[in-house]
Amino acid sequence: MTGTTEPAETKADRARRQLDEAVAEGIPLEVFRRRWIIVAAMCTSLLAVMLANSSMNLALPGMTSDLRITQSEQTWIVDLFSLVFAALLFTAGAVGDRYGRKLVLQIGMVLFTVPSLYAGLIADSGTELIVARAVMGVGAAMVMPSTLSIINTTFPRGQRAGAIAVWTGVAGAGAGLGTVFSGVLLEFWSWRAAFLMSVGFGVVAFVANQILSHESKDEKQTPIDWLGGVLSTVGILGLVYAIIEGPHDGWTQTDVLVAIAAAVVGLGLFIWWEQKTPHPMLDMKLFRNPLFSTSSAAVTIAFFALGGAFYLLAQLFQLVLEYSELESALATLPIMVPMLLLSPLVPKIAAAIGSRFAVGLGLAIIACGFLLCSTWDGDTGYWGILLPLFVVVFGMVFVMPPATNLIIASVPKNRSGMGSAMNDTVRELGVSIGIAVLGSLIARGYSSGIGEATRGLPPEAAAAAESSFPAAMQGVAPALEQQAGPEVTGRFVDLATDAWMTGLNWAMLAASALAAVAAIGALVAMPGKRREADFIVTPQDTTQPAHV
């Protein structure tokens, strides 16, 4: 007796089924038919924001010499964008849900593009650039959660994972691409090109959004939790400021202590208020959902890895391998290729093996990649650096699409801004924490090992070398070569490089251990494939988050 099998789904059958899913979830047919074009428009908007967030470091030396910018102004030009951006994400997501996600997106694109144009053509002081970057940060905070929210309302639940995978690939690669694009532009034009690049992307994105995208909002018109918005802004602003400035200024400096106090008080009151108010900006019940809480932690760890990797790569390429800024930027480009090409393939793998194993496997691969990175030394060449980083990025590809999709899937569709803002906030915190923690570990390892290299140097030169690895390589080494010759200088460079690489090895081991613990946590805490659907909001449930 022969068994029977179901006939394979034809392309026409699949298209009909997908259309039926869209109709069932109330997605207009004209929106559904151009869904992938809308994804392209959203990714263009997202890329504009990501490029601006990572392009300033290379542009800073040129604007400093041109406009005579002080050290304090340099810090604010670089950091203020990230501070404002991270602090306003929750509020921007809630405003988009209430008043229209496309409306907020387009206002954000204007607020992002106009100050970029001013900075690129008119600004002639550090103060003007600081103000421009602050307004750009406000615009970026309105753009990023809106893009993911619009994608969420464009696709039915069963088809959303592939679109989110494309979004995560662009978001992950955007930081590296910003460094590459700005490095190429700055090789041939002035620092203003970095801002004009943002203008170009911003204009294209605004026009594409206006023509292609659709308006959507919370059909229940949930009131905005303005007090929650203020408290979250104060708390996240203080937290990110402390993370950024603490490793450089010292954790006991007045401004850092004030920021820590603001973070503790602001976030503490935010959590208390969100449990009390009837319409919270971030529903604390979501954290009872293991998909939401574990996926949020996984995204944080993944971007901890990304932020830390790009932070160390710039110094590694320029100071150890002696690449120019442009060569350093181009050298990072291959690392982005797996993220862009492989991210769209991950949803099918996650569907086959379950999100728990996909996320857990990705975090375990990240841990292995960082463990390989911990074997680097001063003689490691380009490919010896690149191959372990390929492993790290490969692991990130397995983490980001399913984790982002699960964060969004745990939140009712009418509150898409809440899920998008949570996803974007933990990403920003992950990058900031990665840079701060790994940077501190590298600095501590360098400080403990640089003593032998500075023995016998004049006090001023020794103090400069002990202050940082860049100061040793770019300041002390050239002066030493003029005074003592190449043999003495070579010994100093080798010892300083060994000290810095020792700190780097410690940092990579710490990152590997953190990713390994996160992998175990994901495998233990997340539900298996069969129970995953129990924790996801169904298309019909638009009132409460998924619950245990």
C-alpha cells in the first residue's frame, strides 16, 4: 500500500496564500503588492542614519584644523548625535504609533537632512556643528523606529521575518559602510563631504518614502505616556553619557557621576511609572515573555560585539598594520559582505530549527570568533585578523534577524513603535557598552604592560606613551627615532605594540566569555520550536502583549 503526499505548493498557490494572509490582517492590497519596494525605501532611510552615526571619526581631524575646534567641541560633535538618538527612541516610537509612522518618519528625515546640509555648506564653528549634530540626532531617533514599524505593518506575520532580516542586515552593515564611504570621500574632498553624504541619502530617502510608503497608526489611538517619555529620555541619556565618557574622563568625575545618578533615578522612576500607568510607553509585562526578554539581551550582545569590533579595528589597522585612514576603511569592507548577503537566508534556517537554536548557535559562534581573536599578536597579518572577524559576523547573522523578529512579534501590531524602539535602544546600548567595556580592558592591559617600553625615556615622553597607544605610536615613536635612531625606536614600538595587544587579548577573551554565557542563557530561557507560537502575539490580538 503506497502512502500519499501533499502536492508541492506552486508559485501561484503561494502568492494566493500570501495575499490571503495580507487581507486577513487588514493590509491594503496596493500596499502589499509593493511591499518589497517599501522595504527598499525604509532601508535607504535607515542607511542614512547609520552612515551619519559612524562617519564623524574620520572627518574630525579635517574639521578640527579647518575650524580650530577645541577638544571639548570635538567630543560633543562625535557623541551628541548618539546621546540624543538613543535617548529619544522610545518617545519617537510612541509618537509614531499615535500620530502616524510615515508622518514621524518624514519629519525625522527633514530634521536629519536640513542640519546636515547646513553643516556641509555653511557651518564655520564648532558650536554650529554641535547644534547641527544634535538636531540630526533628533531626526534619526524619529527615523529608525519608524522604518521598522512601517515594515511590520506592511507584511503579514508569516512573511515578516524575511523583510526584517533585510532590515537587520542593513542596520548591522551600516556602521561599517559609513566608515568606508566617508573614508573614500575624505580622500578626495574636505570634511564637509561627510555631511553632504548624509544630505544625498536623506533626500533620496524622503522622496522614496513619500512616493512609496503608506501611513499607518495605532487604530486604538492609545494615549502617549509623556511622563514615561521624559523619564526614559533622562535615564537613557544619563546611561549612554556615562558609558561613553566614563572610560575616558574617569568614573569619579563630576559629570560622569551626575550622569550615573540621572540614569539610576530616571530609569528607576521609568520602570516604576510604567507598571503604574494604564498606557505605558514600554509595557513591563513584556519582560515576562522569554522571547522578548531573551531576544532583547541577544541583540544587545550582538551589537556589543559589533561596536567593540569596529572600535578596535580602526586602531589595529592604522597603528599596528600602519594602514592609512582610507586603507583602513576599505579593509573593513569585506567584513560587511556576509552580513548583507546572508541575513536574508537566516529566517528559513530559524524556521527550520527554531529561533532558540538559531539565536543560541549564533551567540556560540560569536564566542568562538572572539576566542580566535584573542590569539592575535603584533605579527598577525590582515587575513589573520579578518578570518576570526568573519566568524564573529557570521554568528551575528544568526542572532540579529530572528531576535529582532521575535521582539516585534511579542508586541501587538498597533504598538509597533514600542517593539521597534526597544529593539533600537538595546542595539545602541550594546554598541556603546561594547566600545566602553572592550576599550577599558584594552587600556588597562596596555597600562599594565607599557612600563618596560618607557623605561629610560624622558619623563614627558614616558608620560605621553603611558597615556595611550596612539600617543605612543604617533607622538613618541617619531620623536624617539629622530633622537635615538631606528634600533631604539623599533624596540619601543615592539614593546608598546605587545602591551596593547595584551590588552586586546584580554578584551577578546572577556567578549568571548560574555557571548558564551549569553548562548547558554538563550538555549535555557527561550522556548523550543513547538512552544514558540505560544509567546507570539496573533494578528487578531491587538490589545495585550504575548504572555506566559
